[in-house]
Amino acid sequence: MEPLTLFFISSGAFLLNFPFGIIRIKTRKFSLVWFLCIHLPVIPIIFIRKLTGLNYTVIPYTIGLSILGQFLGAKTGRWWFSS
């Protein structure tokens, strides 16, 4: 596994999830849109991982940075919408 490829895939997971975290904060919890905001970014991440030929060892990195992207996106959304 190349470190640069892992960096780009993990960064992409973060950047893809960040706006979904912002959108998710404005939706009702456990609604369809809320569910889609959490699960929709997973599809392109899996596609990119398979396209680059990386195996399952990158999954913990992409999950971790996806969660971080959702979390920081929600924090940013709360700050943005409160002002």
C-alpha cells in the first residue's frame, strides 16, 4: 500500500463527508435525509478504493476520516447557522 494513495483516499473521504455533516445538522434525526447524509458518501469511497486496487486494510483509515469529516462538518454547520 502506497502512503500517498492512502493519504489521497483518506483525505477524499474526509472532504466528501464534510459537506454532508453540514447538511445533516439541518435535518431531523433519523429521517431519510439524515440517513442519506451519513450513508451516501460511502458509495464513492468504496468505488474509489476498488478503482485504485487497494485492499481492506485502508477501511479503518477511510472510516475514521469519514467520521471526522461528519463531526467537523456538523460543528461547522452549528457555528455557521447560529450566527
